[in-house]
Amino acid sequence: MCLSIILPFLNIFALAFNPGKDAERGGIYFWPRIWSLDNFNKVFEASNIASAFGISIFRTVVGTVASVFLTAMAAYALKSKTLPGGKFFMMFIFFTMLFSGGIIPYYMLLKSVHLTNNIWVYVIPGLYSAWNLIIIRTFFQQIHPSLEESARIDGYNDFSIFLRIIMPLSRPVIAVIGLFTAVGHWNDWFTGAFFIRKADLRPLSTLLQEMLMSAEAMRDTLNQAAGANYDMLERIQITGNSLKMATIIVVVAPIIIIYPFVQRYFAKGIMIGSMKE
């Protein structure tokens, strides 16, 4: 199982650090034949790469913190079995997981609230997740009610109990949901491509997607005119595939760096968060 995950990634690593023209000869599997940073230089030479990194970091940090906190607050309110209308709210939330309004109504909604071409389109629409709410709510229900009762005797209100007791006890599920949310924000290229027109507001994933498509289009154009541009074609060491591999490394690297810090919470967070009474 581990090899099925590691070996493809090693192949991506080898192709990313090998000149694309040389890689087309084949024979590269888990280690570069010729070490080169040409693919990464192409990725990082984009004029607005710095702003794209900034946008991605902003949306990942702000979007993750806000989404996890607000979803946890909703889960805490809905965990009580004595909440009036609690079952109705949960059925309504579950309903939103099954049906979608479609991309055109969604675009019209964002445009009507002035979120298109706005940096907050990366944060506000993702503040709530029905699936995450169900997972966190289930985890909260495993916390013994006597802890809340003792806190109320000590004079704590609902918000104080949530912040000082529930959240500290829920670190495993919060870490897991936080990482899933962060990965979703970091990898999302769709929002920047469809709802943003300003180039300086596009995140890294969208920028790299556009760069990859441009590189493949340029390569196809040169291939079609290979007779007149043979020398130029030979000098180009970057191919669409090699650029794709470098793009994967750039996008995945931050997640790989963060993962070890929350990995210890994964088993406990997923297991307890999925328990049903």
C-alpha cells in the first residue's frame, strides 16, 4: 500500500527535476537521469508568482481558520438532543449535501452579492461545510455532558464552555478537519479561474494551471510547424509533461511540510468523529 503511494510520487519527482526533452526518451522512473531546475525556473518566472503565493496563503490561512471555527460553533449548537427543531436543521443540512443549485445560479448569486472579482470570494462561500459539521458534531457528542454541567456550576456560559472546554478537548478532529479544509483551499483553481478576472487576485493553483495550458499550447504549435522551427524545438528542454510534474511538486510541497505536524491526530480524529450512537 505504501509503495503504491510512494513510487508514483518518486516518478513525479524524477521527471520534475529532469529536462523534459531528455525525459521523452524514456527510462526515467525514480531518479533523474540529468539533474536540472529548468522546469521549476519556468514555474517561478511568472511575473505575478509572488502575488499568487500571497493570495493562496491568505485564502488558506484565513479561510481555514474561519471555516473551522464557524463550523465548530454550529456543530456545538446542534449537538444537543434537546435543541428545538434540531432534527429538522440536521435534515436541512444533509439535504444540501445531496443537491446543488448548479454553476450558473451559483455565479449569479456571487455576482449579486459583489463577490466576483473580489478576494473574499475565496473565503466567504467556504465558511460552512455540511460534511465537516456532521463530523465535528458527532465528535462533540462523545464528550461527556458532566463536563458542561460542572462548567455551568462554575459560572461559564455557552460561549465560554465552547472555547475553554469543548475546543481544547476536540483538537484531534479540529486538526483533521483543518487540514482537509486547508488542502481544499490550497488546491482549488476553479474559483480563481471562473470568478476572478484580475490577474493579481488569482491564487497559485490557478496561475500554475494557466501556465501549464500555455506551455502545452506552445509546444503543440511548434510541433505543428516542426519543419520551420526544428532548431527551436530542439532547444526547448521543457515539455508540457515535465512542467506538469514540476507544478505538482510546487503545489504539494507545502501540504507535505504541514502534514507531519497533524498526522498524529488523524487516526483518532477520523475514528471518533465517525462514531454513531
